[in-house]
Amino acid sequence: MKPISYQLYSSRNYLPLADTFTMLGKLGYRQVEGFEGLFTEGTDIGMFKTELDAKGLHMATCHFGLDTVREQPDKVISYAKALNTEVVFIPAVPPHQRVKNAAGWEALGKTLAEIGKPLQDAGLKFGWHNHAFEFAAIDSELLPLELILTGDDSLLLELDLAWCVVGKQNPLTWIERYADRLISAHIKDLAPEGECVSEDGWADVGYGNLDWPVLMKALNNTALQYRVVEHDNPNDHQRFASRSIETVKSITENLA
């Protein structure tokens, strides 16, 4: 069974980070996904990796902002190489850059192809992570996510299944459409309407509305290499981490 990963953004409000690493290691996680906010100018990347290694964790994937990848590719490459990170994803663009027309989204795809090349030349894989805004109706038969991915066939996809649902989409449609480019998935759940209000409507994996046995079976028929559990605002990150890994393990074992 491929390792189950944990998006560290889920624990951004729980410090120190070393305690989170300890918790994740004890729960059986072997991979984590980083995000740019973890790395300040004073971050000792060597020590960061040592702390991960000590808990049996590997930062296999990481999110960096578009501007950072475009303006500081050497920094991104250096961090990724020091951490043995394999894939870098750009997770979004800020609201003021979310254009309303097909030409703008197609241009973003071309920009991603251009700025991703130095990372790819350095041996890293590079891709895009969706939210819900990529499913907004525009002046095209194609949706923004499709237009972004026309930028280059080497641009990979980390599909956030819950954000698909927020965007009024069936995740299965997108799993099947980009099966050969879907290298990672965010395993994230949505609570029934009116529940988990203090957690912004997100749920622990397996405790919400998404049909995980069906979704995970579909994911098995793709190029998927990373399964990353995430919760955008858990009241208790240990509860979320524990419940979610148990859900994924149980379903995976039943599908074997």
C-alpha cells in the first residue's frame, strides 16, 4: 500500500511543528505535504529534514506560490532537493488574479509551463492544485481547470476532491478525465450542511458527504502516487489525523 500523506497546512495552528511530526509518526503517516508558509528566511532546512527523518516522515510533495516559483526557482529547487521532495505544486492564485475569461486562464497555463521548466530540468515534477474557482462558468465551453492544463502536457494535477464538490462538480468526472496526469489527490471531506460550522464546514475523512469507497476505487485507475489527507480548519488536528488515516487504510484494505 502506498504511504498516506498529511498536508501540514491542516496543523498550521498547532505548534510546535515538531510535536505534529511526533503525532503523525505515531499514527502511522510516512509522508507529509509541505506549504510555503512553513519556510521563513531563518528556517534551517537541514534541521527541518532531520526532525522529519527522526519521526519516519518524508516531505514527498510541497506547495509553493506562483510568484515564488517564477521569481525564485533556485530557492524552490534548493529546498526541494534538501528535503528529497519529488513534486512541487502551485496551490492557487489570489482572488485578484482569478480572471473571468478563457484567454486569461489559458495564459496562466502557459505561464505555468514556462516557470515550471527550471524545476523539471532539475529533476522535479511540477503541477497545479485546484480549488473551486477553476470550475466557474466563463466565456468558453472549457472550464478554467481545463484551460490551465492545456498549457503543457507535462503539467501534473493534484486534484482536491472536496473542492470539486464545492465547485458543483462530480469528482469522478475529473478523476477519469485526467487519469494520466493525476499524480496526487487531496483526500478531504465536507460535513453535511449545518454541521461542523466551527470548522468551516469541513469534516474528518469518512465523516462527511463524500463517497470514499467509490472515489478511492476510481483513483486506483489513475497515475496517482500521493494520497494527501487535509482539513482546512480542524478543531482538533489529532482527531482529524487519526480518524482520517484509519478511514483511508480501511477502505484501501477492502479494495485490495
